[in-house]
Amino acid sequence: MENENARTNFIWDAIDQDLREGRAQQVHTRFPPEPNGYPHIGHCKALVTDFGTAEKYGGLCNLRFDDTNPAKEDNEYAEAIKRDIEWLGFHWTGGLYYASDYYQRLYDIAEDFIRRGLAYVDELSADEMREYRGTLTAPGKNSPWRDRPAEESLSLFRRMKAGEFPEGRYILRAKIDMASPNMNMRDPAMYRILYKEHWRTGNTWCIYPMYDFAHPLSDAFEGITYSLCSLEFEDHRPLYDWFVEKAGFRAGDGKGYFGPRQIEFARLNITRTVMSKRHLRRLVEEGFVTGWDDPRMPTLTAMRRRGYPGSAIRNFVEQVGLAKADSTVDVQMLDACVRDALGDSAPRVMAVLNPVKVVLTNVPDAWTDTLTMENHPDHPEMGERQVTISKEIWIEKEDFEEVPPKKFFRLKPDGEVRLKGAYIIKCEKVVKNEAGEIDHIECSIDLSSRSGSEGANRKVKGTIHWVDANDCSAFEARLYDQLMTEAWDTASAEEKKDVTAFVNPNSLEVVNGYCEHTLVSAKVGDTFQFLRMGYFCKDKDSTEEKSVYNRVVSLKDSYKPQK
């Protein structure tokens, strides 16, 4: 997807042609998730494509839950999907629907198919069905029950609905072509017996429509004109069209309805990122992460918790664009989009992640000063804040070196450095404990070098951030790396079956530091740039005693777009 003013893509070209030639009068899309898990970044390509295309053409986009498998579905997932869509800035302008709304209508169409000789009740076992189906190079063969009289199939189907048979005893199949080169057209299943309580319909039904039957007809019921989906459904398109056409939803039906046109695009693949709900569920259930919203997960709920802006996700998908060929995008491209979004919006504050204490020796114990600092260098409208400094401050351990390398412009013995927005200090002495570790650093402060005064013009090569040790807030910082190792990208499909073998053991580092006292009033979800440290978002695990901050992304952008 791309924004409205950007270059076009092959889907929009196809829609433009349909509109010009009168095959379609409006653009009506839908986003049809199955409520069987939390949506992840891979689903965003379809989501942004569906909603974004409707926005571009001034059309409508439905949200429809294809809830045809009660064994795996739950309202929890449906609510999470709705939250994620709204977080991305979209709304289902065409309405909210469920495939289960159409169960009776789908059942009636199934009965009609039986009467017209387009479907039959089969009693092959699952293993026998696989055997009869054939292979990619060999045609299938007809079931012994394929020519069962319509009246008999109809009676059995109604008894299936009445709950007279156990699971697996019978199945309703479409009668198409067992010799078709497309395996999906070899008499696919339409209904199966399943004694599971549905999260919306309860125990009203004990037979449930198959996805390939319910999905295209739900599109047709809703007047969808464009079914935009990933390439994995390309081979399903003939079946999609067959069900739609046999049910009477095409041009020539007397209503002028063009019918849903399926157009496929390549899936979104990202380096070091799992794009399988099954694999993600295993990571959750086996405790490799703390839950679906663990900030290392590629789920949208996790990205929101980590602090990713929804606009960054949309921009990322739009930059990736739409293509017919599968490809893999560097995860650093996503990080770059997050930096772009936060660079303009996140206030600047100071925080020290790995603290070492500095004692200013040439001021009284009770000395203090209040400094005024800007919240954003490029946005004066974001205001200013007051920051105190006193005799003791915290600085980063990495900002001091006893034996500094060449071109080290931070604090060192007998060296000077400017405290961001404050004063110049000079290292006079390093005080160590009995173990030989640095306890604190004694420095003198040049009171004439205060930022904003005439003495501020005195230049030193280094500037470091700091926090007042007597007016600060302790916090826990969670620093994230990719959840999966680099080996994940080159592993075979067989190797990837054990997703746990590729979990990065160093994907999370927890450190304890100090931040400006002004952050005490920050709310969960508030995001800041910790100067020189990265972008951080206040986490829901925060308490009154201690704040928790997730590092959203670091400040360094090493992503280089392909030319």
C-alpha cells in the first residue's frame, strides 16, 4: 500500500480499469480475520491494503470475523483485533459482521446445492478422502457416494444438523471435478460435524461450514466488490469463484452486481520475525515469552505495549508496497519507521541506565540550581520543563573511562565535559571501594559555565546527559533485541517446526537506572526520547514504587534502503 498521492500499484490499476469499464460502480472491501489468535505484523499488510484501498476510493470496508471453527475461536481474540484496527487509525465504515450471522443462510444454500446436484453427503474417512484425492501429478477418483441421490444426501444432511451422527461419520462435499489439476477443486468439503460450543451461537449448531465455503459467500452477502488477500489464496480463487457463481452472485443475476473479485498480493515477510500464529502460540504456552503482549512478540498488541505508534506500522506497510512476488523485508526498516514517527512526537528527557555517581566537590552540601530545558529541539510548542541539579548527580558508566581510548571526548581523569543543559565539570579524583570498583567520581564544577549565561560560550569537546541524584526517580529499563536468532531466516521449513530452537536467549536485558523526577507523572503508554539512550515507553508493569520503561527502539538507524 502507498499513500493516495504516491505512485499506484497493480491492485489499484485493476480497480481503476474496472471502474472505467463499468464492471464495478464502487469499491467495497473487507478485512476478514479468523478470531483464533492475536493479529501480528504479517496481518497488517492485508489490513492496511483492505482499509487503505477503501479510503483511497472513498468506498467502504467491512470488518468481518470468519468464525467458522469454534474449536479455536474466542471473543478475546475478536476484541483484540478490533482494538488493533482502531489503534492503526482505521474504522470499519462498512459495518461489523460475523460469518456466524449467516449460518442459516449458508445452510439453506448448502441444501440448494444438494437439490441441484452440486453437493453430496460423503462417508469416506479422513484417511480415505486423502487417498481418493490423488496427488499433484495424479488425478483423484470419485467417492463411492458421489452419485448418491439428492433426496438421500438431503435427508442425511438434515440428520447431521439434528445431531444424529458422531463427528467424522459424514461430511458434505461440493461436486466439482476429482480430475481437476487444481487440488482445491477436487470435491472440497463444505460442512463437517463438530460438537463444539460456539462463542456466539452456543450449541445451536453441531455442523459448521468450512472456511472455503463460508468466506466467499459471506463476501457476496455483504456486497463486497474486491476481495484483497495474500498469495496463499491464489490457488483457492477458482473455488472462491465457483461458490459465488453457483450461488447466483455474479453479473447477470438481474441486480447488476459485479460480485467480489479476488486479487492476491505477496505476503509480508520480515527478517527474524515469526509469522505463524501456531508458532507464536507455542512460544506463549511454553513460557518463552510472558504472553501475547510481550513486547518482543510481533503481535500488534505487543507492539502497542512496547510503544510503537500505529502510524509507524501503517507507514512501514505502505513503504513495503504491494507486489506479486514473495520477498523478505529487513526488520530494521520497521525500526526506521518507528524512529521517524517518534522523532517528531516524543518529548526529550534525561535518564541514566547504568549509573555511576558524581560528587561535585566545590559547592556546599545544600547547593542546588534549577535549569530550564526544552522538551523538543524542533517543536517549541511542546514547551519547557524545570530540571534541578545538586551536589550529587548520576551519569552513565560508559561516559567515564579511567584509561580512555583516543578521541574519547567524554569524562576522563583531569578531563572536562559539559553536562547537557547545565555546567562544565572536571574530573579530579576517582574513589573506589574495597573490591577495586568505582564507588563515585569527584569533580569540580565551573559555576560560570551555566547554560544560558555568558560563560556558556566556553567550549569543551564532550557533552553528556545526567540526572540529579537528589531529585530523580528510580526505574527499570527493559532493553530488547529480536526474539529470533539470525538462523531463523535461513532455516528450512522442516527445521522451523521447532520454533523454540531459534529463540534468541539475549532478547531481553533488564537494567535499573534513574530518570528525571518529572517522569513520575507519566502515564502508561507515554513515550519519551531518553537523550542518547533511545525511545522508551512506560509499561503497564509500572507501580507507584517503581516505573518500568520498554525501549521502543535505539537512536541509531543502521537501515539502508535498497537502491
